[in-house]
Amino acid sequence: MSNSNHSNESGHSHHIIPTAIYKRVAASLFFLTVLTVAFHYLFHNVMHGSALAGPVAFIIAAVKASLVLMFFMGLKYDNNQNRFIFSLGFIFLLVLIFFSSLDIWTRAVIHSTL
């Protein structure tokens, strides 16, 4: 038998998040979902379409995604390397959306003669 004492000094401990925080985050996500539906109703039925509908929905979705990332996926209490890797993926997504939008916005209008 071996009597070696292995210790994991370099490892990090798991952060235990209280149940009350999970409940508050879940309530916030539910509230933001209701807010998204309310803004959809406002923009499409009351204002009959608005240029603000897309950006408002995107901002609410970004807040909801950040809550899920921070608390349910644990990035708030994780090390900076994981945050950096996630940030790179998110930046890549924004670059992809930007170039796709640039392609759509700069297309020439072709009028059909039919």
C-alpha cells in the first residue's frame, strides 16, 4: 500500500450558490420573458410595427443570456480563462452577424421585368 498524500493545491473549489439566488434569477428570467411578450404586443399591435422591436428584443435576450451564463453555468464564480474563451466565442458570433448584415445591407436592388 502506498501512503502518499495527494493534494490538489492548484485546483479550484466549487462555489455553492444558495437556493435563494437561483430562485431570484429564475424569477428575473420569468419577468424578462413576460416583458418580451409585452413589448412584442406593444410594438406589433399598438404601434403597428416599429424599428425598435428588434433591438429591444435583442437587449432583453442578451440580459437573459447573461443571467443564465453567470449563475446557471457558473461563469460568475469561475476563473478568467473560461470567461475569456466564452468572450472569444461571443465576439466571433458578433463578427459573423456583422458581416452577414453587411452583405444583406449592401446588395443591389434588382427589379424584375415580369
